[in-house]
Amino acid sequence: MKIKIYQVDAFADKLFAGNPAAVCPLDRWISDAEMKSIAMENNLSETAFFVKEDDVFHIRWFNQQAIETELCGHATLASAHVLFNHEGFEGDEISFNSLSGILKVKKNGNDLTLNFPVDEYERVKTPGQLSISLNIQPIECYKGKTDYMLVYEKEEQIIKLNPNFIAMVMLEGRGVICTARGTQADFVSRFFAPQSGINEDAVTGSAHTTLTPYWSNILGKKELTAQQLSSRKGSLRCKNLGDRIEISGQAKTYLKGEIEIAK
């Protein structure tokens, strides 16, 4: 059995930036065991698989630990990029059916815009296990559906964060978003997820479903610019629609190939 595979740098306007994701278009579903093995072999933060059924593409994501993910922004952006640029999709909007419901991606020139459900979060006391993992303490802590979000006073503090991942890995949840007002963008962030096998993610689209409503409220604006300050860096544009979030960026194809699985 042969399966097409693409590797795409998402939320990047050039290669070797943004967040790399693997994308495997399928004619029909392969087994979960095969998808998990492919994701582990790719050793990227996420591998996306999709199958077209009627007018909707059903999409699933697996991380490098072979765990299925409920929502992934950069691998969805990468999948849309593959469909628009390599798989002959005609039109300017793609609908994906996922574990998080219907996700839409619009194309406008080189830009792709994700339409995702907003996260629900509440202010909480910083968990002790989280506090001891941080070299700089936040001024606020929030808990969303899967992640903690820590708010800091300055962008400089986000840059200087050096978490103790051995301590952080004991924290419940998917990961930890750290954020502050930006100097070149409305807000900046970093995302740490040793619990999910990724000490630091390059660019985390799904984290912006939490970041966008927070900063939209703080800054009093619905359209915002964002930067994720990982070593690869990523640039995003976000729009608060109320119960949905738009997250825009670009993507670049790194490679096209073929997986051979003996049957």
C-alpha cells in the first residue's frame, strides 16, 4: 500500500519557519494502528490524515507519541494548503469534520484563514506543580478546556522563560500557554507541552482559541496580530467572532513523498 505524504511549514511565509506538520491524504481510512505508527515515524508534533466524504473532508490528527488530538490548528492549515496547492481542490473554502466539529479554512491569495470554536476558560490559582516549574511567575493564571494560560507583564519575560520540564510534565492537561502584550504585535506567546511529548511547540494555532478572546477583551479590539516566540517563530492574525475565532497565516511546502506499507 502506498500513501502520499507532504510536509508543510504552517504559519510561515518562508521555509524553515513556523510549525512543520505532516499531511497524508487518504482515499479511505487506514487502521488507527497504521496512523499511529506513521505519526511516530514522522516524529513531528502532528500528522494529519483526511478522507473526503461527499463535500466534507474528515480529518484526524496524531502527535508524535501516537496520541490522537482533538484539535490542531497548524496541521489543519497545512492540510488545507495541500488540498489547495497539490490535490486539485477547486474553490476558496474547505470544510473539515473533526472531533471538534466542523472546521473551515478559507483561501485569500497566499493567506489561509481557519475558523475554529472559541475556548472556554476561567481564572484559577496557579497550581503548585506549575509554579515550581517556572523561573518567572505569572501575574494571572487561567484554565481552558485542555491548557493552562499564564499571563505576564512584558514580552521580555516570555522570551526569558526557561521552564523545568521535568516538573511541568507532572501537570494535568495538554500544555501551558504563556503570553504577554507584544512590542511588534498585539500579543506574543510561547507554548510548552512536555505532557504531550513536546517541550516547546513552534506555533500552536489551537492555543489562539484561548489567547484571542482574552486579548480581544483586554485590548478592546476584535482583530489582533500575534507572534509565537519559539526558535522558529510564527506570525498569525486573529479575529474574535464571539463563539468562533478566525486564525490566519501562510504555509510553505517542504517536501512531497510516498509511504510504502507492506500488506
